[in-house]
Amino acid sequence: MYWLSPVRHFVTGFPLEYVYSTIGCQPGYAQLARNNYSVIVNVKALLAYKKGAMVQDAFPELSATDREFLITGMNPEEQAKVFKEE
């Protein structure tokens, strides 16, 4: 299955697409994967995010890196390149 992010890619304008799976997850949770990285999220929080909740409000338990992954689709390695400190 696939899940489309409510956020659009800043270059293409299309929604970001993640592989969505509940296999191997606790009930009520799902794994979202993209760019060789994945994060497990609460399904109710995911629906709230899709309906417009801010990522930090929907997923307060996730790290900033994991929330950035949900927003931009960039894995931690890509984030480090883009947001590297000078």
C-alpha cells in the first residue's frame, strides 16, 4: 500500500509517496518507508496529520529527524547534507 503525504514536494509539486505497511507493527501502528528509511507511527496521529494537524502536534513522540522525514521525505543522511552546520 502507499500513503500520500499532505505536503507536496517542493520541486515537483506532487504529494510525497511513502510505502505504508502494518505488517510487523503493533495494532494501531504503521510503518512508512521512503528513500531507504522508515518510521513507525500511530495510525490515528497519521490521519490527524493528513487532515492538517502540524507534524509536531500529530507526532510529539518522534524525533525532529523523523518528523522532517515525514515532511520532506529526506532520510537522515540527506537531511545532514542539506542542514549541515557551517
